[in-house]
Amino acid sequence: MGKGLFNKILIANRGEIAVRIMNGCRLLGIPTLAVYSTVDKNAVHVRTADEAVEIGPPPPNESYLAIDKIIEAAGKHNCDAIHPGYGFLAENPRLPEACEKAGIIFIGPPSDAMRLMGNKVESRIKMADAGVPLIPGMKSAGASIEQFRDAAGKAGYPVLIKAAAGGGGKGMRIVKKAEDLQASVEAAKREAKNAFGDDTVYLEKYIEDPRHIEFQVLADNHGHTVHLFERECSIQRRHQKIIEETPSTALTDEVRKKMGEAAVRVTEAAGYRNAGTVEFLFDKNSNFYFLEMNTRLQVEHPVTELVTGVDLVVEQIRIAAGLEISAYVHKATQRGHAIECRIYAEDGENNFLPSSGDILYYEEPTGPGIRVDSGVTGNSVVGVEYDPILAKLITYAPDRDLATAKMINALKDYKILGIKTSRKFMIEVLGHPEFKAGRTYTNFIERYMSDRKIDFDAAAEMAAAVSSAAMMKSSKSVSAGKKALMPSPWQTIGPWEIGRSISK
Ligand code: MV4
């Protein structure tokens, strides 16, 4: 094989997304360099890469967020491109800027498009000019309390105060009546100043019980911008998505077409390149409003890949190398249904406390239409240093009911012993009649899952799990007579999940 699109790509990330990106590189024949912190010495992403280099101690600021160390590693190891994944440096415009200085290609958008989308007020102004539907509210940052009063009067209560530097739900405040407005604006400003070092806030009408529907886009340097349809991401807990699917049960072909066109307009107006996601809020009357644009490859990209057949990482690399979007991408349609469940190292039975420890036994579900993107394996150690996402389980089937059934089976077959996970909680969500009916709103978890009865005997589970682990590790086969008396440890959901929950 001749020289690939790049000499070598540095993956500035860890866990499942680093592994996913490396697999994309391998498809294109491009060697990969992993970077890792000292606790990740034996991590899956380090073992998956062609080469790996330690860049610092566990605190992200000294390793996965250290731009200078990453650029230096790229130079030393002949990498001519860097892929940031999601999280860490993915939406920090200083990384593409540092890459440019060092003569390295950044596999992502230009820094100015990233900066524009990082400022929610600036991006609103830009998108209003581009004719994209926006949530009613201020056209610029609120400068005086009179402006807030005026905007709230026009929009009608309840209203929402948001930080310009916010996004992802941070620093938002609902205001229900005029008497509360001034105090809320002042509190929001203080919060924004503390959290982001910028006290710019603005006001929007509060949309009640919305859906969160986003569109995947790709843009190359040859004038092509395409969308790859929607992802429904309404099932989330405290602004953390837990289940995503496509197609959305809420969209008609007519609305889908309009939203897709709006997503392309957003992308073009921002001068955006590479892969991105345009987020919309979708209300009870099927109105949609531009919310923000995520300037990265997203956690939930696999559902789009399964339903459209497009390899998003391959397209990202091609675009960064200056090629056109692949011809087949322009013909992509939505075929079948895909659902993703995020498997977090969090105790789904105990208020989602983070869980850590050694994985004692690990077995992923397999079968047609089952995809697992994971960053752990049978002897991984799950620490508390980083994001608690262990893996993503994605199912694909001809329709939503079958994809859901396949997901429930796959979750039951997913064996993770040694740490607590969100696996069982997911099974309950998927089995809920409101989920089955497709009524997925951003308030779903709060509304339907917060007061569920937990039938959980920790001591019994611990005992069962320990014996399961011992049995699975033992090379001796169990005699037929004994086997008949012993219930399969995998027959019920969950006895293998032991481990500690850590109070923060
Ligand atoms: C809103 C909203 C209702 N009305 N804006 C939360 C994340 C951030 N990107 C914007 N968010 C919201 N903005 C108005 N005017 C409700 C949310 C919201 C939300 C949005 C997407 C996904 C989950 C959410 C959960 C709670 C609130």
C-alpha cells in the first residue's frame, strides 16, 4: 500500500472514541499515535494504536488538555494530523490554532467557526441573519434590566436566562414572573462570571417540554455541505444524554426536510468545515428552533452511521486531507432504525454515583445489528479521573420496535463485573410504555424514572457476582449434575454488577 492520506495521525483523546477513530484510520491505511497519561499506560486506546507516547500525569490539564505536549508529541513522532475526538480539546479553538502554527492538520473545523459557535449570542445573531428559525428572545446580549424586561414582555413568561459562554445547559435560569426577573438576571450574571469568566447573559422564551433533535452535517473545502438527517437525543439526565436514536419519532418527512435545509444553512453561514452537529429544540407544535452547533464528532455519531451507512470518521479524515466528501454520501438515505445506549460507570441503582474499580469479567454482546464502541476490556481499571463513559451499545434493526427489543437483549447479555454501571437503568427506560410509544421528551427521566421502585439486594448481588466471577475465571468445566442445580449467573439481569459507589 502506498502513502495514505496522512503520514500518521495523533489521536488526542482516550477511551472508546480514541479507539473508534483509530479504527477509522486503519480503514484508510493511516498509522496512529496514541497519547496517554500515566494511569492509562495499559488502556485499550494505547494498545489499539500503532504507537503510543506518555504525555503526563493523570490530571487532564497536564496531559489530555496540554496543547503544547500534544503538539510536541506530534512533531517528535512524525504526525501530520491530529484528531481531537470529543470532550477534552475538541472545541477549544486554541488547538487548531496551535496546529496551524506547527504545520499540522487539525481534523475538525476552522478555529473561527469554532469560536463563533462557542459564543451563543454571536451565533444567534449570525443565524438570525441567515434566516434560521431562532427561539423568540433577545437579538443581542442584554445590556440593561430595561432590555430584559422589554424582551421578556415580548416573548411572554416563562423565560430563560442563558449565558453567552454557556451551552450544554450550564448556567441557565428559568424566570416564571416579572417580579423575579431582575434578581434572576443578576444571579445568572454572577454564575456566568464564576463559571466562564464572562458575565454576558441573554434572554429567550422558555420552551416547555421540548425535544432535542440534532442534525449531522459534513462540509468539505470544495463547496459541498450535506446533512445526514437527525438524531433524537431527548432522553437525558441532568444535561447528560443517555439514549439517542434515529430516525426521530417526532418528524414527518416535510419537517425533516425543512430542518435539514436549516442545518445546511447554519453550516454554510458559519463557514464551517468537516463534521458538525446542528442542535434544534422541537416544541409540541412541531416548531423547531436553532439552539447551538457542536463543532466536533459527537458521542452519538454511530446511530447516524448505522442508518445512513456513512463512515463519519473516514469522511472527517478525507475532508481534512482536502478531498471531496465521498460520492456515496450524497446518495445517503435513512434506512432502518438505530438506538444507542451509553454505558456509564455510574450506579444506576443509587443516584448515579460514580463507580470505579477493576473490571473482573467483561463480555460484550454480539450478533447481527449489534455494535459496541468500547474503551475497556476484561482487565481494565476504571478510575475517577476522566469521563465515566465506558462504552456505547448501538443496535440496528428494520424498525424501532425491533431495534428496542434488540437493545434490551443486548443490555441483558452485556456482562460487566466489578463496577456499577447504568446498564440496568437503561433496560427500565427502554421497557417504559412512554418510550415504546415514542414519547421522548427532555423531561422523560425526571418525569417517569425518578420515583421508580428499586428492588436491589446489594448483599445477595455481591455474593452472586463473586461466585460468577470465580466461575468464569475457572478453567475447569462444571459437571452436568452440578450445572443443573446452579442457575446460570447470566440468566437474570445484573448479578454480576458489584463494585463501589463513590460519594463525591
Ligand atoms: C432551552 C430550553 C427551553 N427553552 N431554551 C439545555 C442545553 C442547552 N444547549 C439548551 N438547553 C435548553 N434550552 C429555551 N429557550 C430547554 C433546554 C433544555 C434541554 C435542551 C436540550 C436537551 C436537554 C435539555 C434539558 C433541559 C433543558
